[in-house]
Amino acid sequence: MNDITILAVETSCDETAVSVVRNGREVLSNSVNSQIESHKRFGGVVPEVASRHHVENITTVIADALKTADITMADIDAVAVTEGPGLIGALLVGINAAKALALSHQKPLIPVHHIAGHIYANHIEEPLKFPLLALIVSGGHTELVIMRDHLNFEVIGETRDDAVGEAYDKVARTINLPYPGGPHVDRLAAEGQDSLNFPRPVLEGYDFSFSGLKSAVINTLHNKAQKGETVPPEDVAASFQASVIDVLTQKTFEALEEYHIEELIVCGGVAANKGLRARLDAMAKERDINLRIPPLNLCTDNAAMIGAAAYYYYVKNVRADLNLNGKSTLDL
Ligand code: KG4
Ligand code: ZN
């Protein structure tokens, strides 16, 4: 088959991202404009602010991605875009930009699921091997997904309330750490002790729940404060992180065993967590599981992962027309 070069657009949350990817694996450019600085003072992503930043930045980021790839739209075979799930106003900016490009340059338009993108971030350094289990841990998602072939997704577990990254960010706020809190909690956790005995919320099957754990952290701090006691923030971080890691790894390795899967991929922003990586590494080695986690810039939201997944949608002849709409929720 001839080379297929795809321009991919991702604006589902607070990164305006555009990438040019060839044949699903060769990343010719990966441009990202992060809005973290703008959202910091609000302690989280403000949807309207995100949409406005996407509008301001999208054309520059597209131009940068094409320039870095040293390519023009004439060499692009298709335009891919994240269809959902995500913030609706944010998604629509990327979708409208992608539609305009596709229409004006007469290119097919390919809708991509954001989580499929996170999974395909692992396909860039080394091809995915099936069957595999994917653990997706980000600010918006906590899911366990089995894949037996390209674009064949079986969701076996997901969060019933907060995503794990969301819990990290909320706990971080209660101990006065800046947004996004995950990396700060991770860093502090390494200096503290798991002394607070937070619950390990384990549900039946493979679903997760993190809102109870988050409340346990807030209540514990509140009760201690009322008694005039203080808790070292590093112990809060270490105790919270220990609970999260216990729950995530327990469910993940149970699923690998039950479904007889030896290939584990981990993706999403929380895959950057040092404590989680270390535990996954150790458990995978013990059990002869092949563990793969993408490099940091491909763990967090980016468009290269959308371009990687889009190649398989392209081959499968999945196309959208100009009626494509953003979807804040969307099944995988
Ligand atoms: O995948 P991502 O960039 O965006 C979403 O699609 O949500 O994930 C962002 C999330 C944030 O909640 C952030 O706090 C968390 O990933 N995160 C971390 C770490 N680095 C980023 N959480 C725990 N430990 C980290 N080292
Ligand atoms: Zn994401």
C-alpha cells in the first residue's frame, strides 16, 4: 500500500494539538500548545476559557505542524480529528478546523475516539501486539480495555465517578498544590509515609470508584484540623497515592490473569506517575507480563496519538461528512 499521511487535530480538553503522522507510526510533527498556565489560577480547566484558547491557537498550531513536518496540505491524504469524549466547546473548535481543512483541500475527514488515541500512543515506538490489556488513566478517564485486533475495543471496567487524574487534582488542591496536581502529589508522595490508612475502594468486577477515597482524604484532614492536629502533606500524598496504586494494580493484574493476556499497555496523563510505574514494572516482571508505557509527551493529550489511531480508521474506510458533531460522551 502507498504511504498514508494524516494530519490529526486534538482539542478535547486543554491542549491545542496538531500532528502529521505517516502510516500510523511515523510522527513527522507533533505540535502542542498547552493552556495549563491559563487554567492554573482557577485550579482546573474552565471549559469556556479552553474553547477560547483553542480558537486563538488552532491555526498557528496547524501551520506549525505542517511546517515542522516540511509538508503542505497537497501531501496530506486525510484529516483526522477527535470526535469525543471531551469538553463539547473545545471539541467543536478542532472539529470545525478539521472540516474546513478537509473541505477546502478536498480530503477525507476521519473521526477518532479520544481513548483510542491514548491507546495508540503506544503504537508509535513499537507496534501494538494483540491480545492486549490497556489501562487508561487520565484526568477524564479510568478504564480497562481489551483489544484483540486493531480498533477492536472491549471495555471491561471504568470509573463510576471520578477519574483517577481528577482525584489527584482534587486531593492536590486540598493540600494547596497548584493545578495540575498529579505531578506534585507524585513528587511529595516519594518523601512521605503511607501513615493515614485510607480505604482501598475495590468494586466487584473491574470498575473503579475514586470519589470515596477523595472524600476520605478531605474528611481526615478536616477531622485532624478540628482536633488541632496537623498532617504532613507528604504523608497525605503518600497515603493517597498508595491507595490509588494498590487499587489500579490489583484490578489490572487480576484482569490479565482472568483473560490470559500477557501484553499490558498503560496510557493517559497519570501513566507519568513514578510510583505507579515502579509498581507496574515490578509486578509485570514477577508475572512475565510485557509492560509498555509511552514516553511522557505521548502520555498526556497530543495529536500524534490521534494520527496513529486514525490510520486504522482510514484503512477501515471510516469517514465523517461535514455534519460531524462533537460528542462530550462517546462509547469506545
Ligand atoms: O491525559 P491527560 O493529559 O489529559 C486528559 O485526557 O485528562 O491527563 C491529565 C491528568 C491530570 O489530572 C494530571 O494531574 C495527571 O494527568 N497527571 C499525573 C501525573 N502527571 C499528570 N497524575 C499523577 N502523577 C503524575 N506524575
Ligand atoms: Zn486524554
